[in-house]
Amino acid sequence: MPNLSKSAQFPAVRMRRMRKDAFSRALVRENVLTASDLIYPVFILDGQKQQEKVASMPGVDRLSIDMLLPIAEECVALGIPVIALFPVINPALKSPDGAEALNPHGLVPRAVRELKQRFPELGILTDVALDPYTSHGQDGVINAQGYVLNDETSALLVKQALVHAEAGVDIVAPSDMMDGRIGAIRNGLESYHHIHTRIMAYSAKYASAFYGPFRDAVGSAGNLGKSDKSTYQMDPANSDEALREVALDLAEGADMVMVKPGMPYLDIVRRVKDEFKVPTFAYQVSGEYAMIKAASKNGWLDHDKVMMESMMAFKRAGADGVLTYFARDVARLLKRTA
């Protein structure tokens, strides 16, 4: 017979019991990551057979549309459901009002049409914002003092979203943070019978220092110079304000909402998911990606383990999906370990 008095010295619950074996760890795992949770952001540029490395984002290239097609094909094969397009605009086409964004034959509409023709099952998301197209690097029209004008910018964003919808895009993602632009875009889409075009609103986009490599990639860093975007993007100190932003965007017709950046703002992801219980996404931005790449290159971190741990952090925080430059790497690893 066991010595019951001795056993009584130990706790009735031993949390390590369920951690002992791989099968029991899998049995009680609370969150699971799949390729369906991923959105792959890509940088596109004009021309043929163009491929340019982004120095601050190892493993990321700017690609012409013809060079993007094999990448899209791989995304389909890996089960990645959506790719997000970010244009690199010829400086000669940039202007104070970003008029090139409204060109129905521009880079983004051409890429959308080509991708939807080749890969109709692949979801296509487009950035609705003027900063890749403006000569000053801001996300909208500015006045003489350099202040971004809200309503004038929103009017242009509606036209940009309609250009993308006409090209056949599945999801438009306004990333500008202008007040009222979600409602204006939704009304525009409905007015032109684009009732199935989804809106993923960058609802809680912070004025973050983590965007640097992205601005290098799209060529807006030089245009922006020493200016910042603090008059329209959110203050990193604020949390309650994010909930107000999300509530407004949902009321105006957003189908999905996004928090950006990602890992430094996981508390915001959790608050949004708990409060609204709507499709909630996070963007693991260029700076987050670059830091992991740099640390792993120096041997300070295990690349794949940290990459996968970061993905699970988003899921645990409540994100339904993640925009990440690691998407293909993650999907390949998931496929190998399935």
C-alpha cells in the first residue's frame, strides 16, 4: 500500500503531467497555427524581369508582375489564402496629390487583373493609401503648412478603392487613418455595385518607428524626410483610443480590422478581439521582420523557432490572421512538419 501521508504532501494537481509527452502537449494545445492564418505582403514594381533586393529586409525583393507570378503560384500550393500588394512607384509618376493612385492602368490594377486571371482562387488585398504615390511621402493631400487634409484625402481614397475594385481585387485595405474614410469607401463601393469587395481597415495603426524598412522598400522614406505621421496615425501611448477607432470603422462598414504594428501591440490585439469579437488581424511589420532576421544572422536567435513563436504569439493574443513577410517560410515549415 502507498504511504498516503507522504503522498498528501504533494499537490493534487501537477501541471507538468500534461507536458510530459508530445501527444499530451498536442492534446491540450490551446492555439494552432495553419497556413490559412497567413497573408503574404509583396512589393511590386513596373517593368519585366525586374527583381531588386530590399537591403533592410533580407529575403524580401521588389518584383515586377511577371516575376511575382511564380511566387503567387507557390502561395496557392502552400495554402496561403491571400497576398497583399504594395507598389513601388516610379519617382517620375509621383505628385503632391498622388494622382497616379487613380490610374486604372497603373501598376496595382494591372497586377490585380493578372493575378486574378492566373490564380482566381488566390485572395488579393490592396493597400489603399497615397504615400507610395505622393512626392512628399505623406498618406494624403497636404496644405501649405504640410498638414494632411482629411476630407480631401478621403475623396481620393474612394476613387483609388474603386479603381482597385474595378480591376477585381477581393479586399481593399485603407491604411491611411483618415477619419471617416471607411464609410466613404463603403458607400462608394456600394454605389458602383461592388457589394462583394471586402474592407480590411487599418483601424489601429500607430505612428511607429518599426516601419522604417517598409518605407525603404516602397521608396517613400526619402520623400518623407524628417517629417512624421503623428497627426493622423495613433500615439503609441494610447490603448482606449484604439477601441474607439475600431468601433467607428466597424460602424462605417469594415468587414475586418487590423492592428499595426504587431508584436509591440499584442495588448491592443487582445483588447480589440475581446471587445468586438470580429475578424481581427495584425501586421508583423518590416521592422519586426528585420530584427528577427538580423539577430538570427548574427547567431543570437534560432531563426525558425523565433519565427514560429512570434506567429503563435499573434494567435494567442486573438488574431485571426497575420500579415507577415515570413508567410512563405512559415507555410513551408508547417508543410514539412505536418
